[in-house]
Amino acid sequence: MKIRPKVSIETKQLIYLAAAFAALVIIRIMPISESLRIAGDAELTAAGQTALGILVFALILWMTEAIPFHITGLLSIILLALFKTDSYKEIVSVGFGNDIITFFIGVLVLSAFITVSGLGKRIGMLILSKTGNHTGNILFGFLLTGTLLSMWVTNMAVAAMLMPLAVGILEEEGIKPLKSNFGRALLIACAWGSIIGGIATPSGAGPNPLAIGFVREMAGIDITFAQWMLYGVPAALLMVPAAWTVLMLFFKPEMKHLAKTKKEMQAEYRALPRMNRTEIVTLILFLLTVLLWLTSPLLERWLGITIPISMPVLFTSCLFFIPKLGGIHWKRIEPEISWSGILLIVSGISLGMMLYFTGAAKWLSLVLLSGIGNLPSIAMVFIIVLMISLLKIIFSSNTVTATIIIPIMIELAVALGLPVLAVALPASLVASLAFILVTSSPTNVIPYSAGYFSIADFAKSGLLMTLFGTVIMTFVITLIGTVKGIY
């Protein structure tokens, strides 16, 4: 009996790459009937069909990791230009010229200082002194901490703060990247907690105020801070135990307890020296960043300028390097910054915006969602939440998702004679949930950059978490919406 030679990893990668190119070509040249090409007032143009093909090309490579994930993104930019979906200059400018890039650089600098200064380890030891050394409790503690913080601080900033704390715990235990279920679960918890808390308040995630603005401008309906929280807070708090259950199911830690006992952790925390100057400066600048984020609307009115989300963290990041203030040189910080993560975001925004500009995203959304008007309220909410959660696989930015989906939902509600909030509210609340693909949100990229879990790890657990989240969101929105007279 002949033994077949094993296919090398490089050969598999080439096969995946060839399959991705084949899928791109097939989708680009595939004939589509006129009835399918036109959905409502949206038409799938030739450029849009090409953009969808390039999207599938990127998805195949991201899921198989045939080449580095950020290189896939850059290659997608080249393909968008070669196939003339738009000019190369325009494609690159919407990515590299996006405000989110400077924001991401700023939070990575902040994250690096939290790690290098020792503040991250101190906060991590504080968390451990409260949760104890039980690995299940530690996972729940990180999920809950991320959720509570990201209600008020943007998702990416919370992920950037939690990631080095988690890595510090794993390094202390001698756990290597991709070698531990606990490592996988803990870093995914950093992403999921940050994402879950983002739905709780209007300030929790970028799509939230964008969605509120669309509803006000297009439908004349004001959603107040408290009204949003009425739906968002219960949904977020219910998702925390659901996320913990999924992580324990897929990545049950290989050990129940860390090497140190709870008493040893508490004693070790109490024995820490007083915070040094660099730690104090880091803590002050972090709190200042949060304060500036929260008070930006007031500062805008006072200063008479627009303050985008990146400006506060970029300002405080610069303060770290003032002589005799931060106490740590750039050369020490530079290796801690995930430049591959930055490239992924740049390319992902470019791809997502080209889907938007070519009309492919609008066509796809209408094809998938136009039949919801005849469903019972609970079924309609379930379909909206589930479909938009799955569309997050396609859209590379939460803001892009909200920009494309929310106006369509409002127009759809009007066309079907439904209350606008009945359709727009579930779409608005779920716009920032991205549990399946690492590349669907920069919030996921930050923990992923630590290297402890793969894209496949994130996707397989994220599929079940998406289903749990959909059920929870449907229950909360339908129940409260019925009481409030929306359904």
C-alpha cells in the first residue's frame, strides 16, 4: 500500500491563493439576470460585482491565512485598482486618509505605555487579586471589565487597554502563543468584552451616534441617551454570561487554576512598591484621554472646532514624549506597536468603502433584507439582527456598516409602512457587533495582534456567539419595544 506524501504547508497556501483568485474571476465574470441585478433602487453595477469578487478573494485568504492577513488587505487594494473599481489614488486615500488610522496609532501608543511602564501589570494583579487564580473567574472578570469600560470608552481603546494585561498574565504563567486554550479564550475575551459594552450607550461605539443622527435627520425622531440605554444596557449585561459560556465551551482552559494561589496573588499585590512617576503619568494621561473623549461635545462648543475621536488620544500620546514627563523613549515604545494591525485597518477601510461607492453593499443588503415586512415582530427583529451580524463578515468597519445599513433600514421601514424605530433600532444596536471575523472590526485586531489565537479560533467560537447574541438582542428589543409601543 502506497503512502501518499503529505501536502506541505506552502503547497496548501498556494492552493488557497489559487482558489481565492479563481473565486474572484468567477464572480467578476458571472452573468447575473436583470431581475437579480436590480434590487429596489439599488443596482449591482459591473464595478460592484468586481468589488464583491475581491471581497470573496480576501475572505478566503483571511479565513485560511494563506498569506499574512494585512498583506491580503494590501493585495485587495491593488486588485481594486487593477480591475478599475476606482482610481488607485482614491482607493488608497479613503483608507490612509481616514481618521480611524490616527486613532488606532494613538491607542496603540497608549497601550504600549501601559505595558512598558508597568501600570498594566499592576492593574492586572489588582484584577487577579479580586478574581482569584481560577481561570474561569479570570475570563469572566475580563469580559465584565471590558463591557463596563466600553460603555463609556470607545471599543478599540478598551481592547488596547485589556490586551497587555492579558498578555502579562499569560507571560507570567509561561504560556506560549497558539499553545493554550486559556490563552485563546483570554485574548478573545478582551475583544468580546469591548464589543459587547459598545452597544450599551450612545458613546460606547462609533456607529451609535451615527445611527442616532440618521434617524433624526431622515425620520425626524430623536433617540435620547436614556432611551438607547434602555435597550443597550440589558442586552450587554445578558451577553456577558453568554460569551463566558461560549469561551468555556470552545476553549476550556487546560488548567483550572494559575500556578499562584489567590492568597499569594493578594499578598503579591499588597507587596507592590508604590507607583513610580512613569506609572502615575501613564495613569493620569489615560484618565485625561477618557475625560477628553467624554467631554468632546462640550469642548467643541467651547472651542468652536470639531474634535474627532482620534484627536484626544493623539494629543495625550504626544504628551508622553515631552522631556521629563513620560520617561520612556520612542525606541522602547516602537516595537510594541502592531504595524500589521494598522495596515489591516487601512486596507479594510479601503475595501469596505469601495463596496459602498460601487453600490455593491446597498444591493447586497436589499437583496438579503427586503422580505422582512410580512414577518411577525419577533421574527423580523431576529432576522434583522442576524443578517446584519452576518453582514459584518463583509463590512470592514463598524462605521461603514452603520453608514450603509441604517439609511437602508429607514427607507425600508417607510416603504413597508412600518414604524421607523421597529426596523432602525435593532439595526442600530447591532451595527458594532462583530464576533465572527477578526477583520470585521479594529477592536478584534488589537487582541489578535498578540498572537494567542488564530482567525479560525475566532470565527468558530464567534459563530455560536453571534447566534446567542442574536437571541438575546431579539428578546430584549422585542420585549422593551412592545412595552414602549414600537411593536
